[in-house]
Amino acid sequence: MSFPLYEKDQKTLSKLQNLRFFPLAVTGGKGSYVTAEDGRKLLDLSASWGAASLGHGHPAYVAAITAAASNPAGASILSAASAPAIRLGERLLALTAGAGERRVWLGHSGSDANETVARAVVAATGRRRLMSFTGAYHGGTAGSMAVSGHSAQEGSDKADGLTLVPFPDPYRPFADDPSGAALLDQIEELLAGPCPGEETAAFFIEPIQSDGGLIVPPPGFFKRLAEICARYGILTVSDEVKVGMGRTGRLHCYMHEDFTPDIVVCGKGLGGGVPISAVIGPARILDFAVCFSMQTLHGNAICCGAAHAVLDTIENEKLIDNAATIGARLLSSLEALKEKHAEIGEVRGRGLAIGVELVTDRATKEPAKELAAKVVYRAFELGLVVYYVGMNSNVLELTPPLTLSAAEADEAVAIISQAISDAAAGRVDDAKLKGFEGW
Ligand SMILES: Cc1ncc(COP(=O)(O)O)c(/C=N/[C@@H]2CCCCNC2=O)c1O
């Protein structure tokens, strides 16, 4: 097969921003499907890494962006307040639990949002230490990589005062304790000793660790971690960029963990496919200084219009319930595939944030990195867009549009099953993967 448009991409656009798994060049999209250069309609189980929360070309979304573009309330909130931005801030404050005087910072991406938090908590509290988890992906800018722990960013500069700790993964548990209790003890020891809690400004968490492997923490872990942080006055930061905005069957993913974070970071799905992010947190942090974290188009009126359409549609079309219902359907169908495919080590997730971990041996749990690369390539050939994540690059990540239907979920499972069978049977030539290094 030939992919002329994809080849043009490779001769035109920078590879600095490539994370490629197969030769997909998209020319359009509608609903849960994207159109490939050969005209095929591919079922989009990624939704552009979770950003296209309403799918592609949703009428309410198109109408909102068109209206905002036809009478824009400026293009920036740096030096003029903007009605749609103010209203978005009010809505996010109303939708996000929290105590005391709070503010909302509006940005372009998860990266600039997390970078802003990492800088502001240190500057505002005078505490120079930060904590986050191995495997965490908080962004692709210097300041957000500085608080991340993902293997794909090995070698990037880390924040001076950063301490990384293992993420609680019941499938590959720290100290062989799937409950997470041993890990919490380890964290307590760190905060009482080498990483003094009194010097620590914030603890960055993902309520489901996504790029690290779509890992659902053990019950009660984050509630207990939040109690430990509160004892030291450490701010908890819930990075909801990928798993928030209704994706897991609750508006915010932290709501599954029975605790309220001090700071909440939203992105990706908030904009439905246009760049907008938000940080909701204490005024003592987010009003700490002026001219501290600003980019020209922050709070852009068109992007705010998109975000309003996302929030409206999530409510009007009951998309949180849909994520829970269709997610449960997907989860149980994928779990049932374990009968047929010994390569599936574990299926896990909440709502429409699902991971399928592939292994070469269920007993040893040896990660099946090569197989994962072939499965996603074969899925592409069969009509499905799905990528892999994980510190071992072996976890299929399903983050489809929140509008996904039951029939589309069933179609996805059938293609995943066929792709695993074909890849495991050697029907994907190694040569096809050349140039598609993935992570
Ligand atoms: C939990 C979480 N927090 C922050 C980010 C960074 O968001 P941006 O890529 O919008 O800057 C991300 C972005 N994740 C990456 C984006 C790069 C490609 C790999 N897949 C992702 O979802 C994220 O998952």
C-alpha cells in the first residue's frame, strides 16, 4: 500500500512532534470516525489522545465556535477581561469542589497548565520541594517535564526539589503489596526524613495514571495520600488533563477517590479538540503575582466558546452517564477477550479510560512491547485508531469520544481481537513498523 499524503507529511512537518505508530494521514472526521487519506472511515478510539471529547464535527461544537468566531470577545485575556472567559471560570469553579477563595487560570494545554502550577506553588509558598510519580506525564514543556516521571522523557531536566515515587499499580505492585499500604509507608518515611514535608509545596498526581500505562490506583490510596499531605500542608494537584471532563463516569476523575484536591488541572477534552486548559485552585496561589504565567492567546474567546459547548453538551447529552455505560460495556467485552487471547495480561479502567496490558507470559507478566506495536498497526489496517502507552510501551489505551455508541464499542472490540490474533500469528511484517518507533 502507498500513503502519499503521509509521505508528504514526513517531508514537510517537523519530527520533533512525531509520536507515530502507523502511516495515518487524516483528511476529516465525523462523530467517532476519522477519514484517512485513502477515504477509509476509521473508528477513532483515541480521540486525538483524549482531546476530541465530543467526537469530530459535533453540531453544537461547530455552532459555538462559529458564533464565537463571528463576534469574538477579543483574542486574549492578558490585558482585557473577556465575557466568555469569565463565564467559563465561573462554571469551572461551580463544577469543582474546593474550600476558600479560589481562582481559575486559563491556558492552552495540559503542559502550560502544569508548568504554571509547578512554578506558582513554589513561588507562592516558598517551599522548594515537589513530589510526583514515576511514569507520570504532566507535559512536554520544560517546566512540565520537570515534574514528570515518564520513561519517554528520560534525560529531560527535573525540578531541583523533585522527588519521584512509584505509582501504586496493583498489577505490578510496589513491595508486592497491591493495596498500596507499603508505598504509603514509604512516602511517609520520605516526608518525615530525606524529603521534609514542611519543605514540600505540592504533590502532583494523576487519579488514573494514563501515559504511564492507564493504571487505576488501589481503593483508598489517594484518600490516604491526601490526608498525609494535609498533615504537612502539602498541596495536592490532580492532573485531570486526560482522564477528566466526564471521561471516567464522573466529571472529575478524583471524585472516584473520595478526596478533594487543592488544585485541579483540566485540558484536552475541556476544549473538545481546540487548545484550552484550566487550573482551578486557591487564590493565594493563583493570585500570587501578575505577569507570572501568560501567553498572548490565553483565554482566547473562540477556545472558551468551544469549552462552553463541551460543558453544555456533556450536560445536555448526559455524556458522563454514557461514558460510564459504554465504558462498562467495553471493559466487560475486553475482559471476555482474555479467554481467547493469552496475550492480554490485564484489562483495567474507569468509564471511557481503559487500558489493555499485553504480555508475552501471564505468569511472568513480561511486557509485550513488540506485539503492542504490531497490534496497533494491524488495527489501523483493519479500520481502528488506537495507540499504546506505558512505561513498557505495552498497554493499549482506549480514550474514545464520550459520545461513543454501543455499536461502535462492539465494533472496536471485534477489531482489537482480530488485530491481536493477526499480530500474534505473525501477520504484521517487521518491515511495516520501520519509521514507526512510537514511544
Ligand atoms: C495527564 C496529562 N497531563 C498533561 C498532559 C500534557 O497535555 P498537553 O499535551 O495538552 O500539553 C498530558 C498529555 N499527554 C500526552 C500528550 C502527548 C502524546 C502522548 N499522549 C498523551 O496523551 C497528559 O496525559
